[in-house]
Amino acid sequence: MTMITERQSEAVETAADGTRMPRGVRLGLTLGIAALFTGALYLVAVRGEALLVDLSALGSRLWCF
């Protein structure tokens, strides 16, 4: 049997609490993911048809059976 010390118990509570990641890191990560998603939506809205043509050309080059 292993005994859980008080310090280990606190670490488990902190991890389950979701407070291990600092607020600044969490905010930066969220803003970065939001910026990537917004950029992807912009590219699809503005260059959607050209992206599909490029993907079609790339697919024909990769799958040349």
C-alpha cells in the first residue's frame, strides 16, 4: 500500500482544478488558436475556389496510380 502525502493530495487537487496553466499562457493559446481559425475562415471566404483547385492539383500529383 502506498500512502498519499498531503503534498501529493494538494497536487492532485490542483491538477483536477484546472489551475495548472497560468492565465497568461491560457489566454495566449486561446488567442493564437482563434487567430488561426479566423485566418482559415478568411482564406476560405476570399480564396475558396482557388483553394479547391489547388487541392485538386495537389491530389492528382500525390495519388498518381
